[in-house]
Amino acid sequence: MIEEENILSSDDLIDEDDEVLESRLQQLATEDLNQIANQEEAKANGAQPSVTTDSPKPETSKANAAAAATLEKINGLIAESTALKEQLDDRKQQYLRLYADFENFRKRTERDKEEQEGTITGKILKKILPVVDDFERAQLQISPKTDGEASIHKSYQSVYKQLLKCLKETGVARMECVGQEFDPNFHEAIMQEPSTEYDEGIITEELRPGYLVSDDRVLRHSLVKVSSGKIDGDSASPENVPSDDSGESS
């Protein structure tokens, strides 16, 4: 009788690769067939000659039936393993799609949050910049003459420095534009005139400072004066300007 203790369960087959599974099943079938052949040979060597009949021996019929049953079980396990593998692949693809959707959602949420925070921060900072402008204009106009005026001026300067510190900690940086080529992405030209120092298209003067935030995004454009072309310094001197004597009378 064929021993069935070597029959694989479906749980064992799930963990096998296709090539390894096929090799093990072929080995199992070969072992069963060899066992049947050995049993038949042993019976043939120990049996007495008898009259030949057309019907097969009972032992042979049982052995063939056992072999057929074994092969049927093997084919069933192969089919079950294939179905489970297809089901596993389908579940894996579903998981990968869900994971990709979740990652896209997470990144989109973070991006929207950063954009919203940047918009709110920009609006607040734009409200502060005119105050900084006022402090800078006051610096140019105020000239303390007494100790009291100097004390007040010093207090204002302290507030001004604190404002600049807050802007810097927030990631705001002032643009340096004089001597650089005009760029409409960062500058706003409100005047254009010849220059004795700079070529055409070069910024000659900053009329209102511009600012950038930490991601190099423009918070406020610089208002600038741009050179319309370089001229000789002598041609712009007062000595070379013709005088109007038409109004003189003797």
C-alpha cells in the first residue's frame, strides 16, 4: 500500500516557488511509482507460477488505484496553489494601489498646507514692510541735536532693529539691486535716465527696497531707477550746458 505521509498540504504549497513546487511534485510522483514497482517485483519474486488469466492481480489493481489517487491529489494541490497565488498577487496589487493613493494624498495635503501657511505669512509681512519703510525714511530726515532728541532717536532705532530681526528670523531677506541688471521678476522700474556709471538696463538707484522670503519667492518688488545708456561724464557737466543769452540787453 502507498504511504500518504509525504503528501503536501495546501499551506506548504503556498510558500513554494513555481519551479521548486514542480520539482517536489515530480519527485513525489516518482517515489510513489518506484514504491509500487518495488512491491510488484517483491511479490513476483516470492510467488509460485500459476495459470495465466486475462484478469489482473488484485494487488496490481490496488496499486494502480493508489497511484491514480496520488496523482489526482497532486493535480488538485497544483490547481489550488495556482489559485491561491493568483489571489495573493491580486491582493498585492490592491495594496500597492492603496498605498500609492495614500502617499499622493499625504504629499498633496502637505503641499497645500505649506502654500496656505506661506500665503498667510506673506500677507502679514506685507503689512509690516511699510512700517520698516517709515523707520528708514525717518532715519534720513531726523538729526538729533539735544540729548533728549538723541534718546528718543535711540529708542526708535531699537524698535527698528527689532523689526529687522523679526523679519530675518521669519526668512525675509532684503534684495540688493543697485548695479545689477534689471529683472521684471524682481524689480519694478519707475524711472529711466542716462548714467555716467552704468550701461543700459542696469539699475542705478533703489527707490524702495524689495524683499524675498526663504523660498526665494518675491514678497515685494524693488522700485528702481534704470539706466537708459552710459554717457560720457564730461557731456553731463554744467560747463558743457549751453547758456541762453537771448534775454540780455545792452
